[in-house]
Amino acid sequence: MRIPAHLRSKRFWGETLEAYLFLLPILLVLGVFTFYPFVNAFVYSLYDIRTRTVPGPVVYTLTEGIETWTAQLARGRLPEDLVEVLERAGASRESLWVRLRQTTRWVLKDDENQQEYIVVKEGDALLVYRATTQWALSPVGWDNFRTAFRDPDFPKALFITLKYVGISVPVTLALALLIATVLNQALVGRAFFRLAHFLPYITPIVAITMVWRWIYDRDVGLLNYIFSSVAKAFGANVSLLTWLDDPQLALPALIIMNVWRFVGYQALILLAGMQGIDREYYEAARVDGAGGLQVWRRITLPLLTPQIFFLLIISLIGSFKIFEEVFVLFMGPGPQKAGLTIVYYVFTKAFDSGHYGLASAASVILFAIIFALSLFQLTVVQRRVHYER
Amino acid sequence: MRRMGVVLLVLALGSVGFAQVTISFWHAMSGALGETLAFLVQKFQDEHPDIVVDLVYQGAYSALQQKLIAAVAAGQPPTLAQQYENWTTQWLDALVDLDLFLPEEVLNDVLPAFDQKFDGRIITVPFNKSILVLYYRPDLIPNPPTTWEDFERLTCAIAKDTDGDGVLNEYGTAFRPPNPEIFLTFLTQAGGAILSEDWTEVTINNAAGLEAAEFAARLAKCALVQSAYISDAIQKGIVVGAWIDTSAGYTYNMNAAKTAGVPLAVVPLPCYKNCASMIQGTNLAIFSMNQSKAQIEAAAKLIAFLLREDNIVEWAMKTGYVPVTKTAVESQAWQEYMEANPYARVMTEQLLAGGFGQLLHPKYMDIRSLLITYWELLLKGEGTPKEIMDALAAEIESLISE
């Protein structure tokens, strides 16, 4: 077999090595904080996980006179026979102590050898095992996935998330297109508007949400103030909206806040795209007598599809993962769980109730949804993207 | 070179004559609370020069919880940590039986309201605890209610729709859906419980449960129902006659009332068949993973120190938490403090009258999540109390039978 020429060159290998050296730091960071947890979530989704003392090999079985042992263990003392048994198994007499007592289960520790032993009453016998207390994984097959779909909250979270994505992604994009088109005109103070639109995107999300908590406040909130002022101007008397405590309004509140947050960023990307479109197309269109709207529909929009496509993928993925906004805005899953999104579900299952396997399973399902949608976009949607050549 | 040799020699001699044990203590006490804890721990170290306590503030409770979960999973938890009961149930096997290391008189001194056993084991002692009490506006309710009947009558008399839009603007009382502890207090006062004593049967929808639910539903019609803290509403000048809240919220509620320029006072809860009131707050527990017996013994000494009469009283006075031992409550210092601070008397009386803790079922957090869901339905009148309680009971049933 002949090795291609470029693979034989020393320079090629030198440059490759150099490139990988530059990549190494970020690969390490990604490896530890992204890939390792990512793979583990898949693994954990197939296990029941809890901290417990797991018995190892049997060291000794006592069948007669177990009462003398249990009576002493119940008082936290070590029966002399037991100490001898453990000594024969390699334990150190001086460093043995009892740390846990139940009616049929006792755990001892040998400090010197960092070894635990568990004495368990099984039927009429006492069994002494070597043991370890650990974050123990027991395989449960697909049980966690089944539990997720049996739990009424999970389909609910799935539905709410889909609704949120289905509304907020197209609305943000449409508004961003509009803003970008306006900004693309020769406008006085364009630089200012660009900055103003970008600010929400770079402001920390928790700060934004805290401000919106005030905007949505029923009694002193800006939004209700505007609504009631407008209503009063028309002579109508409206009751104040409880944005954060009404299950009908919770999701709209979340959507409005996030549209506001992302619209500027998206508009800026689209604006950059618009300004990158070759002037010649516009001139040609004008020569052919095309009107403003026609130019926008037939030239701007098609040539902007790469940017639109990029934003669609990014915002779709981002929207599916919505969490912090819910957490801060509602200080919980929202009124009657109207803001329960999938990531919020994952969070409560893991950190409120300690169901790590179930939480992992839910996050794997979320991954599958995002993956499938991204795949669809990359194959089907991308065919409609015009790349300028 | 010679100087370094002397230093090394001194260090070596020091370590021979002075076998020190180092223990770590993770907590979530910020600001003045953290300073008080640090002060007490320093006092402990002064009394026990052979013990070094590595006191680590881990952030808010949620941060502490997540760090503990990670530390237990890694097999490297601290020696001692603050923890809620529902965290404790997640790592029972990793904790030490405290009665093996704490003197009997220390454990016997803990008030009966805090008695709790996990699978028959004593593994926690109460630490920073608060209890539900009644906050009320003396200008609107001169004689605060002592019974359910009074509570409903007096608060509903205040509720008003001032602008005639069909929605209340002034409220008799207030409830938070994320806070089902108030429902559990009503339930216990009516003589009910979530589960039967042996945990085999769901009893939340029996006659007592229904009575509690109906009472709550009637009150809800006169109440402000919001997820934000009630003090937020008070601060905005919203009228609320009387509401149930934790004693730990005392400073927040008082400051809110001050901002709004309204008077606010506190009394024990109105009672029904008994004067039960739910206790909240964390306990202390000792991890055995990665710890030697000497470290466990040192941590037990620290617990015994923190539960000593003078230290409990100091802790309670400086933090506003309830005193957790009999000797502390009866002490001269606390009695005098109660004379000067009516609020301290109220929470102490409430504690002695009927303090009760969380259900120690391993699935309590799942049960609590259901309680929140149905408590909200009850408060918002989405269904009759009977329908709501039956549906709740059915869900708890399927949860515990899994």
C-alpha cells in the first residue's frame, strides 16, 4: 500500500501536532464539564441511584447464639467473637467501631484499613460482609423512562416546553427581521439603536428576570400601569392582571420576556447579513423596476436564509433548554405548574426529590428531541437555504 | 538554614505534644447568622484546643444541598453539615448514629417537638429552627383570633373589593401556594395526618383532612393568594389583616410593615382541636464516609457544645431561631429575653404548645410536590375541597405503593 505524499511529510505531522496542542486546553475543559457529564447522563438514566452501604463478600456466618451478638451490637458494642472474626479477616482491633445500628443491620468501620463491615440478620443467621458506603448504581433497564411518561408532570413539561418553543422562536425571529430591516435603512443614530438592541442579550439573565418580576407585578408593575392607563384613557375599567400568579398568563409572561431578550441579538445578526448582500443585486432589481417590498421578498430574504437558518437552530436549541427564567420569575414551576419546562422538571427530580436516574432519563429524552429537530433542520430545512456564491 | 531547622523542630514538637483533630462543618448561614455561628465555633475551639473546625459557608441552602449531594457521591462529605430532613433521607446510610456519640443528657434535653427518628435511628439534632406563628394588624384586628372560628370571622370581615371590579383589593388573610406547611398545620390541628402511623394507608382525605381543606377553602375566599412572599405585598401597602408565616420571617415582615407605615404584631396561631404548628429549618448530622472515629467524636463534641444552654440561648437571641432544648427555654437568660421581646415569647409558646416536624418518609419530597399542586387548587377554588382531597390522596397512594 502506498502512503499518500502529504502523510509522509514531516511538516504535515508537525503542523497537525501543533494544531492539536492549541486545541488541547479547550478539549480538556469541554471533556470535563461537557462530554463527561453528557455521557454520564446516558449511563445514569439506566440506573437507580442512591447512597447506601453495599455488602461485598461474606466474611463470616453465625448461626448459633446470635442473640448475644445482636444484644451487644444494639448497644453499640462489639462482641469479642466478632472482633476476632474481623481480625482474622484483616481488621485492626483497636480501630474498629460501630457507627450504625438498626434492628437487623449494623455497620462497623475499621479506621486503620478504611474498611467497613456490615452485619445483617438474615433469617436465623447473622452474616458478616465486607462493605462500602457509596453512591450506588443499580441497573433498572428502561424503568426511568417508563416512570417519566407515567408521571403526569413530564408530559405536561414536554407540552409546555413545545408550546414555548413553538411561539417564542418564530415570534422572535419575525420581530428581529422587522427590526433589522428598519435598522438597515439609513437611519440617524443607527449605532445607538444597535447597541440598545444588543444590551438585553449581554445582561445577566437573573438580573433581567428580577427586573421583569417588577414589570409584571400586579400592583406596582409597569405593564399593568400601562394597560390600566390606556384603558382609563378610553374610559374602560380593567382589573389588574396577575401575570405571575395566573396559569393563563404565566407562559405568555415567559415568552414576552424572552422575545424581548433575544430579539436585539437576532436583529443584529440579520442586519450584518443584510449589509453583506452585494449591492449589485439591488441595483439590478431597481433597473428592472422592482418595488421596495418586492426587493425585500425576492432578494433580501432569500439571501438572508443562511443567517435565518443559523438563528433558527441556535434559538430552537436554546429555547428547549429554558430554565433560569422560570426559576427566578416564578420562584418555582409557576402557578399550577404553568411554567414547568423540561429542564425545570429535570432540576426538581434531581435536586428536590433525589431521583437522579429519572432526571437523567428526562434529560436524555430532551436531548433526543433537540437532536431529531436539529437533524431535520440540517437535512430538510437547509435545502431551502441560499448560499451566495 | 538554621532558622528553618528551628521552625521545623518546633512544628514537630508541637505536633507530638498536641494531637489535633480537624473536622469540617458545612453550613448555609449568611450575614449576621454566619457571624454568630463563626463566633460560637471559635469559642468551641478555644475550649478544645485539640480540635480544629474548618467552618465552610457553602452559599444558600440550595447550593449547600447540591454540594452535599456531589460530596456524598464522591465519597468526600464534610464531617458535620446542616441539612433538611428530606436531604437526610437521601443518605441515611452515610450518617452516624448520634446516640452512640452524644451523652444521653444532651439528647434528652432536646424539646420533644423535635423528636425524630429515621428508620429507628437518631441521626440528627435540631439546629436553626423556626415555627409558624400568626402575624396580624392590631389596627384592623384589635383582639387577635385564638380559634378557627374567630380567624375566619375576623379576617373575612376585613376583605373588601374597594373598586367594585369583582376582585378583592383588601384582604383578610394571605396564603402562598408554594407553602403547603400551612395546610399541614391545619390538617394536624384538625387531628389528621398525611399517612397512618405505620405509613401503610393514606389518611389525608379522611374526615379531619376534609375539615382542614374546607376551612382553608373558606379562608381562601377572603385571602390574597400569591407565590411571592407576603412581606412583598405588605411593603407595597396592600392591606392584609392577619396571616400565618414562619417566625424566621419576623424581621422581613416587620420591616415591610414599617415601610408601609402600618402596625404589625405577632401571636401564636389560632387553634382547633389542638394548637399544632409546623416546624421548619435544618438539623445537624455527622457523616461517617471518609471520617475517622476521632473526627466523629470531635464533631459530636461540637454538637454537644452548640446544644449547651448558654450557646443555644445566645444563638436564639442573635439569630431569631427558636431555642431547641428544655434547659435553654427554662433558663433565666431566655426568660428575661422573652420579657423584653414579646416575639420570642410567642414563638416559644407556640413551640411548646404544639410544634411538629416533617413526615420522615423517604418519598416526602414527592409527596410535598403533590401537596403544593393541590394546595394551590384548593386556594384558587379549582374544585370542591372533597374532590381535591380525594384526588390528592389517590396520587399519594400511587406514589407510596410504587
